[in-house]
Amino acid sequence: MEYKILHSDLDKTTIIIRFVVGAVFLSEGIQKFLFPELRGAGRFETIGLPFPEFFGNLVGAFEIICGLFILLGFITRLAAIPLIIIMGVAIASTKTDIYLEKGFWETLHGSRTDWAMLLGSLFLLIKGSGAFALDSLLIKYGKQSQS
């Protein structure tokens, strides 16, 4: 089972997507703690999410941990799952009003980063970590220890 989760085709270009997705989520997670009124609990309260203090901190922690794991290529597929959920909730909770008030094109314009992060995370869930990742070292070490 763990082999399927960690396995990747070792494509060297996947690191580009890992770097972008990991760096953005890591940065956004840190900002939720540095600027809670703008990016964390205050923002969550403004958009009407329940328990904004709890969810602001929870989301920030997941963004930091999963962003770092993706940067390192460590359990990349598992780390992508919470980020996909976060982006799905972000799009649904912040872009619905824009769609209803300003229409389709304004919604697409306002959600371009959200969609890029969602699709980047989906890419990593499907493809895995690629080359230059801790996942490949774990597979190699696991095979050596079984021998």
C-alpha cells in the first residue's frame, strides 16, 4: 500500500509544480498566523465560516505542514488531499457571491489563483512527487531493508 502512495514516475519537471504549490501554501499558512485578522480567523469570520478562530488556525497549520511536505516531496499524494479540500472550500465560500453578483467571467478572474492551486494539488495527487523527492528515497530505503 505505501508503495502506491509514494511511487512516482521520477519525472524531473514535477519539481516545478511541487515548488509552486508547496511554496504558495507554506507562505499562505504562515500568513494566517502572522496576520490573523486579514488571512486567518478574521477572514474566515468575514466570509461566514463557523468557528473562525479554530478553522483559521487549522487551515493555517495544514497549509504550513502540507506545503512543506510537498516542497520536500514527502508523502506528496497524502499532503495534496487536505490542500484540495481547502481550495474546494475556498472557491465555494468566496466565489459564489462574486458569481451571483458579477457573473461568470469576473468569478474566473477572481479565482484564478485558487484554480491554479487546486489543479496543481490535483496534479500532485495523481502524479506523485516526481524526482528529487524524499518519497523516492523512502521507496529505495524500503526496498533495501526488505532485501
